[in-house]
Amino acid sequence: MNPLLSIENLSVGFPSSRGLVKAVADVSFTIGPGETLALVGESGSGKSTAALALTGLLPRSARPQVTGRALFGGRDLLALGAQALRRVRGNSVGMIFQDPSTALNPVFTIGQQIAEPLQIHLGLSWARAQERAVELLTLVRVAEPERRLAQYPHNLSGGMRQRVMIAIALACKPSLLIADEPTTALDVTVQAQVLRLIADLKAAIGMSVLLITHDLGVVWETADRVIVMYAGRKVEDGPVEAILGLPQHPYTMGLLRAARKDGPDGRLAEIPGMVPSPNALPPGCAFEPRCALASVRCRDGRPPFIALGAGHSAACIRAGDGTAP
Amino acid sequence: MTLLAATGLTKHYQISRGFGPASVVQALTEVSFTLDAGETLAIVGESGCGKSTLARCVAGLVEATSGTLALSGEPAADLLKRDRMRFHRSIQMVFQDPYASVNPRRKVGDTVADGLRLHHIVPRAQRRAKVLELLGRVGLAAEHMARYPHELSGGQRQRVAIARALAVDPSVIVCDEPVSALDVSVQAQVMNLLADVQRERNVAYLFISHDLALVQHIAHRIAVMYLGQIVEIGSAAAFKRRLTHPYSQSLFAAAPRIGGTREALVPPLEGEMPSPIDPPSGCRFHTRCPHAVPRCAAEAPALRDVDGRLVRCHLAESITAAATEAAV
């Protein structure tokens, strides 16, 4: 099966007074049709930067230097001009962000904001766009959709705003939805509703989802495949059952133990230390200074990706040798 | 022994919307609990349940509308009037967002020294040594003393906030979601630091959180709040055995769990929390409760003893029996 999106050697650097800071380095992955791929990592892992680079949404003032290829529908997204990219965004690629209160425009009504992509990308008339907006709000299970059209974002709760964001993202029936921490700002019961909604809509429209998150519980419940990122690089890649069932990279193992919120004597399993700054990366494996399993060999150079079968691979010299606990 | 006792704490906020009568936000309604020395009581709930208002009432940052708070048997209201400094020396607070709660224009050492200075904890000559000791206790080095908060990571900033709270040697620390703004790997570091400090100093924590799974692991006792009321309160052991209030069950089931079944056992809650301006009649949860019967809308349930904990539900016995059966 041909992948819907194929990322090859994506790198993103930002010039700074201390030289080029690499936020994303040499990341490759694919997303199949109808597949949900989770991009997992902590702050500074480069997961959001990678997604923004794909859609050309990195702030131009930061003068990002993006290299690599992102093949989507036979075209390289990274080589498209602003005009062509704008036709892709909102049309075949929809996006939702972490904070729906900043992603929506506070001075336009919900109706205006949902109608905009319908008019621009599908050429619908205003009246027809309003009808379609009501259908979309019904689809994302917003109560009283007709009344909502005339309301402003501040009239809605956080969960409701995220539903509106989803309605906007899905307006043109995209084949790919990029969801950057879509439920992080929401309460757990609302999170459950929104995740279920995304899963249902994904099945109904047949789209693929690129889910960016730090929450391994959310990954388990929604993703088919997982990519774990650390300090701008991919460290592990594989099916969700393998990554969360039998992780092979020590960083993934640490994240998993921390996420289980368990440990002896009322304590929790922690990963010591902190994420290195992107302009002061250790010479070998970036995780080596925090790794309990590290040896001198880990400082010798960047660890290779070791294939472990069934689409599972990890960038650790110990991966698959049975020494992992 | 009981260090802190809240009895019927209630906080109402008047809000006026231009013309017309003012409406009343019932942020906190008749909340009662006790906290022993060296104990962790977790308060769990979602946005708008009143948990942060409760934290602020206990820390003396807002005044309760009615109800009493007693510190070692002494009414807090009296203490606040007579010897405000002593009250704040006994109860300190650590906030959720260390980016907002630590002054960005002051060096870390000065932030930690403030409490020592204001409360005359140590003579001036020993202040520096004491700050170093406190920073060392929370896992920061001497070099951090002269740093500004922007030079630190989120986890390090939260350590500064903890050092500042510890400076006056309080008997209670109110922790308002102290790790929810931090990365997962760092969350565990800060939680373990709090656990170690408690063991050494016998300090009590009122731990505000939205994460029922986390507090079942770290707290001694747990209270679940919904729309300004406690709906279930008991020992962590009782909570781990089973949850008896339908809201506690939904809250726990809604949090995604690794390795769990991908289909929810308890159906996800529909809708959102009603407004605390005009809370539902009877049981405040009846509008979203999967078990609700007509009695729930008519008659407000009281907290009562069921299965070794207090629970605010008319149907607690039958729901508990069903939950036990499902587990078997």
C-alpha cells in the first residue's frame, strides 16, 4: 500500500547567535491511508516543529531552514510555494492545535470561521456555506448548531471550542488531519469525548491522523503506529503494541514507567536529569547522560537504527540484544 | 492528630453583569475535611469543581463566605486577625505554574531568602547558609542562587517554589497541581522530592490534582469534588478497592490507560459540567449521571458512610454492588 505521506530526512534548523540550532534532525516516517501515527516526545523533542514544517507554518521571523522531502499526493510539500501550500492546507490537510482559545479568532463568529474554508477551497456561496456549517457542527456533536453560528469563541467552553476547531479542520474532508496535542488543555472527561469524536470521524471520512502528543495513555487508545522523538531525533518507531508493550529504547522505557504512575513506597519512576539543550547535544547518543544502561560505547557516535522486525526499530546499540529489562 | 480541620467551608462570589440583579457563583459548598500531620489529602476534580478555590481558602488567600477552618484547634479566622504571620508560617502554597509564581526579576536566592527574612527564621548572618541548605534539599546547586528564573527549566523553577515554601518550615503545604505543567519524566522527579520532604519533616500536603490515578498512588486520603461539593472522600486504599460514586467512576474511566482495553468499561460522560451559578437541583451530578432516578433530581443526597468511605449518592449501595460484581 502506498503511503499517504512520506517524510524523508526532514531537518529543521533555526539560525541563532550560537550558530544553527537544529530543532529537528534527519527524521523520516510514513503515514498510510486511514492510519493514525502518534509522534511522541516531551517539550523540546521537535515533534511540533516537525508538524509545523510540513505545513509551512513555522514563523518566518525565525528564519527556519527546512531540508528533506515530504511527499504527499505525488508532490513535495517542502518544495511548494506559499500559494500552492495554502491550497493544500485546509483542503487536503486539516490541522487542530492544543489551545482552541488562541487558534480561533476572537472577533469573528463561529459561523464565519467555519464558512471561510468552505468558501475559499470549495467555492460555496455564503448561504450554502452556512448550511454546511450547521451540518459540520452537528457532525462534531455541538448542541444547538444554528444558535452557535452567531456566537463568538468566548461564548463557548474549551471542549466546545475544540469541537469547532475540528469542524473547521474537517470542512473540506481532508485526507490527513494533523492534531497537535488536541486534548492537552481539556479535562479528562472532555478529552475522552473529543478523542472518541476524532476516532469516529476518522472512520467515517477515511482520513489519516498525525497525532502529536506527550500522553502515552492517549497514544495507546488512539494510535496504530508510534514514533518516539528525543532531542530532535527519532529514537524509536513501530506499531503501538510493540512500542508500549516491549519498548527497546531506554528513553521509551523511562517514559512508559513514568506514565504508569507507579513505584514502590508512594514514589514514582523518574528519568533523572533533563533534556539537553539543542545547541549543546552530547557527542554520541543524545540520551546517554540520562540513561541507566549507558556504557562508554554510547559516547562513540550516534547509535544506528536497529531493525527489530514487524516494522519496529530503535536507535540504541542495545536494541534487541536482550539486555533491555 | 488533626492539624487542619475544615467544617462547612463555603465560598460564594457575587458577579454583576451590568444591569439587573447580581448572580452568585457557588464555587464551594459546605466542604468539610481533616488533615493530620505528615498526611497527604488529595483533592481531585475537573475545571470548575472548586478545588483551586478550596486551596486558596485553606492557604488564607481568599476568605470563605461561611464555615470554619481550624489550625491545630485554633480558628484560622482569629489567627489571621491576631497573628497573620504565624498563619502563613504554618501554611505555605506551591502553585501550578512555576513560570507565573516565581518573580522573573529576582534571583533565585533572593526569592528563597524572602521567607527567612520576613519571618525572622534565622539571623541575617546565617541566611545565605540556610538558602544554600534549602536549595540543596530540593536538588539545586549553589550556582543556582545567583540565577534568574528564565535561566532555569520548568522543573527547576518548581523546585525553587518548593524551597521557598520549605524556608519557613510549614506544617502544611497546599500544592495546587504542582506537576501538571511539567514534562512526564520531570513530574516524577518533583513528586518524589515532595514525598522525601514529607518523610523528613512530617509536613502535611493538601494536594490538588485532576489525576485520580496519580493520587491513588501518592496520597493517603482522597476527596473527589464536583461542582463545589465533595462527592466521595476516603482512604486511598478504599479508593483503590473500588470507586462508589458514579462521578468518581467516570473520572477514572475517562483517563486513558496504557495496556487497558481500548473500549471504555464505563460509558464516557456526556455533556459538560453545569454552571456553578445555577447548579442542578437535588444531586448536582444527576444531569450527567448514567444511574440517575427521579429521586436524584428532587432530593440532594448527603455524604454518608458506604463501604468504608463517605459518599454523596442515593444509590451508592446498588452501584457498589454492581461494581463489585463487574470486577468478579
